Amino acid sequence: MYGAETWTLRAGGQKHLGSFIMWCRRRMYKISWTDHVRNEEVLLRVNEERNILQEIRKWKTNWIGHILRRNCLLKQVIEGKIKGDMEVARRRGRRRKKLLDDLKDRRGYSHLKEEALDRTIWRHRFGGGFGPVVRQNTE
């Protein structure tokens, strides 16, 4: 899943991704679609759960927190501070989903940015899966 932390997944994309992962699992364990094996049974055989979307969300929060703590060009692009000469007309239909829409809550971007500056608050809020790297010496 190279670069999955930068994906903007809508409901249709999430469904397609889940279907693709199940297809891959069936192919790895040589389970044909003509065998009429349910997805739950395939997951039991493989000894896994359906958690790819949570993993992508975890990677995304880790990456966004890293970007928001730095002062770089990508942060300026995410914040929309890059100026250009292009005229932007209002699009018809539903507003396009943006990169940070998965992580935002009612409080908005400024609170998200403040929380990213303090790593302990960030890890507490978005899951403790990003603990410090501990290297063990084998001497």
C-alpha cells in the first residue's frame, strides 16, 4: 500500500479497496469464487480481520502529524497558502473531499494543528500505535 497515507478515500473507494483485499486473500489461499465461501470464513481461514482502512487511517494520522510539526512546502500546500494566478470557479455538486477531512472534527484545522505540535496529545487522541522506537541491544 505504497503512499496510502496520501489517499482521499470516499465510500466507494473504501468499498473497492476492501473488495480488492478480499480478492487478494482468496487468490493467495487458492479459494475460488465458485467454491461459494463467505468472506467471514475466508478471514477465519487466513486468521486476519478486516482492518486495512484503520491501518490506512493510522498511517495518515502519523504522516499528517509529522507534516504539521514541520515548516515545509507541503504544509503550505495543505493549508492553501500557495498563491497562484488561476481563477477558481465554484464547482457544481458536492464539495470535493480533501486530504484532512478524514481527521478533522467539529473544532477545525487550527485545533488539529495545535494538537500535532504536542506529540503526547496527538498520540492520545489518534491512537497510541505510534510509540517511540525502542531499539534493543543484543550484546
